[in-house]
Amino acid sequence: KAHIDIIRGYGKFTADPEPTIEVDGKKYTAPHILIATGGCPVVPSDSEIPGASLGMTSDGFFDLEELPRRSVVVGAGYIAVEMAGILSMLGSKSSLLIRHDKVVLRTFDSLISSNCTQELENTGVDVWKHTEVKRVTKSACGLLDVTVTSAMPGHKPTERVIRDVDCLLWAVGRQPNSEGLCLGQVGVQVDSKGHVVVDEYQNTTRRGIYAIGDVCGRALLTPVAIAAGRKLAHRLFEGKQDSRLDYENIPTVVFSHPPIGTVGLTEAEAVAIHGKDNVRIYNTSFTPLYHAVTQRKVKCVMKLVCAGKEEKVVGLHMQGLGCDEMLQGFAVAVKMGATKADLDNTVAIHPTSAEELVTLR
């Protein structure tokens, strides 16, 4: 509908004087070239972990035609948390293997990390802490035996085998799709992990070549790439020279059970930036009205991180029923610089979970 020519194939940059892309032997050039190749899941090699290739990634998860009876998810990030939660809630006996810390989502606020780990265990996910996969083998019946090593601090490592696994899912990170683009041919700089280096306007180190999205390695979220692309288009084609995406206070949701909503600084980040004496924390924990009639009571936890004399809201973190939908409106307030007083002066909507954020004391 937009009259855009689609060229199917794998492109790479050439050594021509002007920035040029080659696809299947044919060359293309333009005043503006955008790198938006995204990223892909990291999978350990068989040399690192024998039999690692017998597992799948989050990409392969969506190709499953039957529910696995026994699942093992490796990782502690949001993809691992979401996949383990989905499998468990659907009825698959699921284990989540965490390599380092004793909690998942280590980069999130401590309230979220600890509460999410507890909720995973409450919903039936078997969380194996300080555990690494040593090898994977396929049995005669076609199922997998996953040998793991657990090394709790202060204890000797112990080796165990998780048998009869029909879904081993690696969720140990993502890497940029930059290899094979021949970026060095045109002087486009990448970092040690292969992410394309850009400035605040999405410019690479070569004039006329830009990059957005996961290939840049910052805020790996689809809406972020879309927003950055729109800002870049406004700058290049509408003359808005100051058009750029502000990467601060980007709201993030983890579709765990229950969902997580977070925006802004964690408590630790706020203390590091503003100093402990200039940061005030407001917490609450309650049972949402919905769970008043359910057998299992799932709590909702919330935290406001405020900084300075005016108590500007610099962080908001919550996990509970409806927190995914709830976050968007509060993210607008945080982005606009709302203070604790602004929230206090907002009349609560009762009975809702959201009212807790405007009645914190």
C-alpha cells in the first residue's frame, strides 16, 4: 500500500565509495541507509555444553504443536520468566535453571526480583538456583536427559540429572544480527558484542547510515525500535533536526504470572544517582479484590521511588493482577515529571488496584 519495493535476500555492505548494499549480486545505494536487523537468541555451542543444540529457543517455542510434559527453561531474564510461566500454567511440569543469583530478573528493582521468584515457585515452577547445565543427551525414547551442576555458596558442587525432558528451552540472552553485514567495509563501528554504535540521533559512525532497534543493544523492545524509527524519519524527511527518542523512563512490562510493570529508576539506581538521604521509598502489598473469591490469594506489590525535596517520582515498580495495563497511564505521569504530591492530589478510583498508587503513605 505504501509503494515500497521489497527486496528479498541477505544484504551486505560493499567497499564502494558511497554507502552501498549488495543483495544476490545486485547493488543498491541511497542517501540514507537504515540498519534495523534486530537480534536473535543466544544458544550455547555444543563445544561449550555438549548436546546444547538439542534444545530450542523462544523462536522454536512458537512452533510447538503439543504441550511438553516436562520442560526445562535455562535463564533468568524476562523471556525465561515468561516462557517458564506459560509452560507451567498450561500444565507442563517446568523447571527454571538460574546460573548466578538466587532471584530472577536481576536488573529489575529488588522488590520485583524477589517477588517474581516467589510467584514462580507459588505457581509450580521448580526454580533451581546457582545451577548450570553441564551436558544434554538424548535417550533411546527420544527424550532428553539434562545433567546439571548446582553449586550453592559455601557448598561443594553437586551433579544431578533431570530426566525425560521433552522441551529444553535456552533463554540466556540475545545477540545482534550484525555478523555478515560487512560493516567494517563502510566504517560502521560495533562494540565488543557486535552492537552497532550510534549517537543520540541514531547516527552510526558513517555518514548516511543509521541504526535502530535491538541491533543497537539498548532497550530491546519492539515499541522502542518503532518510536526511534519514527523520530529518525521526522528528522530526515520532515526537517525536524532535533527529533530523537528520549530513552529515559521507557515503560516495560513482563508478562509473567502475575504481570510486572516498571518504569524509571530502581531503588538502587536512584540511591546511586541522588544519594540515600535524597531518596524516599513508598511500598504497599495487598490482595486485589479479584482474589477475594479465589482459593489462592495472589498479592499485588508496588513501589514508588521518589527523589529530592519535591519527591519527584523517578521510579515505579509493581507486580500483580492488571499491572501490565495499569502501567501505561502512570508512565505518562512519570515521563511528565510527576511528584508524590501530584499522585496524592489525584482522587482515587475505588475499588481498584490502581488506587493504591495515589493513596500511598
